[in-house]
Amino acid sequence: VAEHLQFFCGLKGMASADIPAEVDRMIKAVQLMDKRDELASTLSGGTKRKLSVAIAMCAGSKVVMLDEPTSGMDPANRRHIWDLLEAERGGRTILLSTHFMDEAEILGDRIAIMVAGKLQCLGSPLFLKRKYGGGYHLVIVKTPQCDVRKVTALVQDHVRDASLYDDVGSELSYLLPARQITRFPPLFRDLEDRSKELGISSFGVSNTTMEH
């Protein structure tokens, strides 16, 4: 692991005297201290990804291309790589491909979505969510006595273009268009006041994500 980083630091033109400190920094940054002297061929898939990210970022690379850098990692290691990329992004251009929409939303200043090899849309996460997103998600936790038809009728009475997104287990989910946000407070008051009658245990609202 250390030798890989030494080699690529030298390949990128870093002064020999500065390489040991940079190798130490990157090994700590990707949490591979205990793998420092391991052969790269013996590393697990997720650990190889960590080493690949360290190789890409070392020696102050100004342009970094990452192809699905967190593929094969568990959630904790994915989160760590996100934090690393956030910390190391200053002064660089990073081009990253991913199948994870949450990863794109967290890391991307600008996001391009491709389908069948063709660019479909491009913009900031906020722009894309405003243009293509459903607005807001209303999630309602049901009691066994919940009458879904009555709840849906109440929601659509207040927010005309609301739609039932999901009805799974004990949860109902509705999409509320952002343009009707002024109608949300009366809806929430009605849900609160009539919760027992409708069979509602609790409810909450959140912004649309890139995933939904």
C-alpha cells in the first residue's frame, strides 16, 4: 500500500523529500494504517477502492476522475470516503460517476444524469430537484384503524395535486407539489386535529431527494 502511494507521488512529480509525509497523510486519510505494508493484491474489494481513491488524490492532483469510488463498500466506509472527498475537494476539479443518487446529491456541485449513454439533464442538486422533483414528501404513520381513503381525500382536499406515493406496512407517503406550499399549514392542522378519527399515529414532512 505504501509503495503504491510512493510510486504515484513520484509519477506525479512530487519532490522526493515530500513524498514520505504525503504517503503518511493519505494512508491516514483513507484509514489504511493497519494495511500500510500489505500487498495490494491481498486487500478486499472495498479496501482496494480506498487505496485507489488515495492514489487519485495524492500529490495534490488538480483534476481527479473517480469511477464509482464507493462501489463494494459498507455504509460506514462510504460515509468516510464522502467526508474525505469533501475535505480534499478544495483547489481541484473532481469528476465522479456513481449509481447512488444520495452520493451524487451530497458530493455534486453539478450533476449530470445519463440514460442509455445520452445526457438527459445537468444542473445543481437544488435546480434538478426544483425542476424535476415532486416537491415534498408527507409521511403518515398509520394505526390499525386507519382509513386510507379518508386520509387521501383529506390530503387532496387541501393540496389538490397531492398524490399517494406509497402505502407499505404502517406508513403512507404522499407527494406534495412545492407550488402549493401555502396550503400545507391548514392540512397539517387538520391531520393533527382529526388524527384519532383518521387512524393516524404521527406524521412528518421532508424535502424531495435526488432519489425520489
